[in-house]
Amino acid sequence: MKIVTMAALCLCVAGGTIADACDAFLLQTKNTTLALRRQNGAWNVAHYGAKIESEADAAALAWDRWVGGNKYEQRRPAAYAAYGGDREGGYHFNKWGGLQVTHADGCLTLHLVGEKAETVPDAPGATHLVLRQKDRVYPFFVTQHFRALEASDVIETWVELKNGETGAVRLGRMDSFAMGFPLLANAFRFQYTTGQWAAEAQLRETLVENGQTVSIGSRSGVRDAFGNNASFMLTVGESSTETSGRVIGGVLCWTGMWGISVQRDHCDYVEVRAGADTSAGAYVLDAGKSITLPKFAFTYSDSGKGQISRNIHRWARDWQLPAGHKPRPVLLNSWEGSYFSFTEQVLHDMMDGVKEMGGELFVLDDGWFGTGKYARDDVHRDKVGLGDWVINPEKLPHGLVGLSDEAKKRGLKFGFWVEPEMVNTNSWLYEAHPDWVIREKNRPVNVGRGGSQTVLDYSNPAVRDNIYNQLDALYSKIPDLAYIKWDANADFFNMGSTYLDAAHQANLPFDYTTGLYDLLAKIRAKYPQVDIQACSSGGGHVDYGFLRYADEFWGSDDTDARERVFIQWGESQFYPACAIAAHVTDVPNHQTKRVTPLKFRFDVAMSARLGFELHPKNMSAEDVAFAKKCVASYKRIRPTVQQGDLYRLVSPYGGSYAALMYVNGDASHAVVFLWGLARANWSDFVPPLALQGLAEGKTYKVREINVVKDKHCRVDGKSLGGKALMAMGLPVRLRGDYDSAVFELTAQ
């Protein structure tokens, strides 16, 4: 439920012309305020942070241009900073900004004037403010949207640009967010996640010094969450922890090339910018055309980084994910259990195995499609067939429909893998349409995985229509289809489009992504009951642009449980557990060759969306029995894990163990996860875990689950006060490498 509608306070505190008018808005959420003021025709930020109730207070305490004896006039705290005139009159000129426009006559600057501000109707729990701006001279229009979501303390913002000029304008920078935050502190720290294939979401933090710009980004075009994720936390002050400090957090909802930067000048003015990357060249916006830039969502906490995560998680479940409150099923994906080497009987055996363990969904991975010389099989593997979304009848005589029927007989739902953004040069589609791939006009086509893989040109509507029609023909034949794993295993190896003309080649990165969204939206509209997993060589599609259409993501191809502690820790900074797919796999692990106990693998995977990626026939009877017990426990704790508030208790960075917990909405149920990593020595004891988020006035019964032999808590089975569990901590112990424990706390 979206709680109640808030009010945006609109106060006109001075009359007169646009240049002289000074309007003010307090855009409120449950605990935060964004105070905006129109001064000298331009929209400025008076305050963003803890909630205030008075616009007069915001005006009196807002930034002033006089700082430390120096006229601080070159920059202003703009609600949306543009390259060009910073204020009417004087010598003021903003040389930075997130929007840079070259007008049709060659003029390089913008002088934006606020023409109108209004609140518009929206859903309950949301306040939608629209600021309409225009260049002082040119018919170039900038409409900025702010959508405050009360319960989650999150504000969404996006920008619409309209070219009313007689010729094309060029967008050298086109950020969605370019906001100034002056004089908030004398120290700033920037936290982000980075990594590579099989090592995604590694947590990092760096100091932002005076005169410095810190930036992250991705220019892969497709797998744009690999190297860095389009999210960050900015500590305002010397430091912050999970539970203390002032922090601003933000996520860019974009699947394509992107950039995020924080610039701090000599007077502690900080400008944060986030948006689509234009390194391939300025985007050409033709006369009379409009463009909507990606959404950016941001939030504030004065109680540390943990609250930033909880705010974004709640926003994601309530507003961004297609069905954020839908329970995510326990599934088995066939990939590591069979790779390309499967028959119908092998898949039926997998179904039997996951059904016995209590699973709810079977997913067929790569290797089921292609015909003739381009049939995908264990010989040709990933070298052929992409783009030809038809059944390989030699491999699956009864097709996907037959597999779906077999799953249904066992009480399982059915899904399968596709890779619609890619094509092999060894495919019938490529033979017929070699011009449909992203390629440069006078250069050979560069290829990736398998020596034949490249990216389809989704800026071309004909390409999107072809893929949609192929997928629709498959999906429509499976009435009980429940799940699609959507993969993408290539970058932009080329940078060119045979569909776009010479003048618009630099539009390709942006138009590719909007074309992808167009295809996803059509599929989502026709098949709303089908869950979609966002996968891209693992974690390449972990972003809230794709998650507008997908229900979950595959966080990494690295399924080693020890590695997943770190990967999922990083992903949890901004993504909720219901969206993080985590699978129990065989040992030695297929990526790292590490051997970890089955209990440890379950205890890690159960902290997200639990699944399997193995062949159950390779499990012992004892392991199958343990798996059945774990799956049954997971189904009981699933609502709290997938929908509860996350509290990260002990970080895996710099220590030999990690712990986190989830608490449901009324604090009547909690689940605590404790994972031992490589234990340094026997005396490396774990102190009591100071729990968080419990109700002080409630008593909780402590119960350890997933027990193999020895228990890990001396108060197991006891009922204890929530206040004491938070103040004194839960006494726990670990023995040896990769020992772990899960505790369920139920209010009495």
C-alpha cells in the first residue's frame, strides 16, 4: 500500500516579472525535504536533507553567495545545472553543468529561465512537481520533473528536452540529474561498486577533495553494470557507517552507456551529475523533436548508509519493479547441471530432482534453439544460432511446449533462456540481414563470444519487430509459461548503424537503449504474468532501467558461495533481496574450484532469492534430505527475506565473517544470517551480534534453522526481549572455514 498523498507547498514570496519572481516549493517525503526557490528567474536548491516545515526557514538558512571574503558568484545551487549563463546580468557563467546544447546557429550556451511550476495529479503516496524552463533567447525547452514518494523517502527526477528551433541542436551533455549542493560540509566521501565478470559489485569508497571531480561510468553499450554500477552513496561529512552519518544516495535508471560524477570546488560547492553518456558524440535532436532523459532516484539519511539502502529497497518494491511484492519462486536453472549437453530425459530428471527438494519452477538455459547448420548443440556450443529463435527438433523432439507439459505434470512452473539482443554471424538471421547488426559502414564487423557474436541494432524498428515476432511466436504457444531468463553476452564491439544516417550516428547508444525498452515494454504488456530475469554475462544488467521490466537479476556468473557473500553485499547497497537471484551449486565450484559445505551454500543463497543450478542426481540422499529441509524453511522465511528491511550487521570487508538480518514490516519476524569466511585461527571468536530493527517492547523466540549437527547459539529456543537483543547482542559462535548459521526470530 502506498500510504497517503503528501502536499507540495507552493509559496510565491515575491511578485513581478519572470526575472524578478521568487517562487518556493517544499517537496516533502516522510523524513526529508527538497526546498526549491526561483531566484532571478532560475531554480535553485535551498535545502535537501532532513525534513523541515517552514519555507521561511529554508530561505533564511539557504546558501548565500558571500563565503569567506570571496564573492562566490560563479556557481549557484542549481536544481538543474546547464552549461552557460548562470544568472541574468553580471559576469556569471557556469562552465560545467549536466546539460550542454549547441543551438542550430552554433551558439554553445543555455540561459534557462523558469517559466512555470505546477504540481500535477499522481498516484496516492506521490507528489509530482513540474518545473518548465526555456532558454532566454532560443525556443529550446527544458521540463524538469520531481516525484516525491512519501513512504520510501525517495525522490525521482527526469528531464524532457524539446527543440523548437528551425534546425537540429546537438546535446554535448544530457544528464538527467545535475544538482548543486553548496556548503553542506567540509568533507565528502563517495561510495560505489565496481568489478568485472564473476567479480561484480565490489564495494569501494574514495575521498572527494577540493577541486576534484570523482566519476564512474560505463561505455559498453549493453553490459553496463559490469565495471561499475549506476549507483552511489555520498557521505556528507567526515565519515558515515551503516548506522550513523549524513548520506545522499542515488541510482540512475538506465541500461545503456552512462556516467555519474561528483565535483567539489574550492568553496565546498558540490555538484552531482548523472545521466546517459555522450562520449560517442553529441546527440542530434532534430527540429520539432523531444527527448525524455533517464530517470534518476535519490534519497537522504542522517542515520547512515543502511537507511539509504532500506529507502531504495522500499522504493524499488513499491514503485519500480513490475511486481515488487510478488513472492519469488524457488527454481532450478539447468545451466551448471548440463550446460549444452542435455536431452529431454536429462531435463525431465532435473525436474524430478527439484520437485523432490521442494522447488517451484524449472528453467531451461542455453542450447535449445537453431536449425540445420546453425543448430545450437554441444559441438557448436555458443558459436551458432543466436537470432534464430526456433526449436532445435533434434534436441527437443517435443519442443518447449512438451517441456512445459512435463513440468506441469510435476506441479512445477516452466521457463527458458533467450538472448534477444545478440546475433551470431553464423545464423539464418544474419545471413538474411547482415545490415541489422551494430557495425561501422567501412570497417569489418568485430565479433565477441564464440568468435561470431555481435549486437543487433535496436535503433532500427524493423529489427525490434522481427525479434518481437519470433519471441511472441514462442511465448504464445506455451500457455503456462512463467519465466524468461533474458541474457546478453556482448558489448558494442562496433559503433555504427546502417539504419541511422551520417548526421545521427552518435545517437546510436541512446537510441539502442530506448529501442530495447520499447521491445521489453511490448513483451511485458502482452505477457504480464511472465517473470523476467535480467542477465548479461551475469551482472551486466543490474540496473533500475532494465528492472522497470524485469522482476529480478542474475548478479554474477560466479556461483561460489564465498564470493557471493561479497557480490551480494555490494548489490544489497541498492537492490532488494527479492531481486537478487542466488543459486546453490555443485562443488568444486565451476568458477573458482573452491569446495564449501552444502549448508554454507544454502545459508548464503537463502539470504536472497533461493534457487539451484546443478543436477540433483549428483546429490547424495543425505544432501537431498538436507535440501528439502532448507527449502521448506526458506518458504517460511521468504516473506521477511524478500520483503523485509535489511540491516547489514558485520561487513565481510576486513574481517573473517559477515552478518546481516531482515525484519518484516511490523517487526514480528526477523531472520539473521551469519557466514564464516576463511577463519584465521581458533581464537578468532565472534562477539555477540548487536541486532537491529526489532521492536523494543516485543519478546522474540530464537530458533536456529538449517542445523546439520551442532548449533551456533547458546540461547537457541529461548524467548528474549527485543531491546536486550539489540543492546547486548545475540551470542553466536563459528567453527572453522565456511561455517555458518541462520536464526529465525519470532515475536511471542
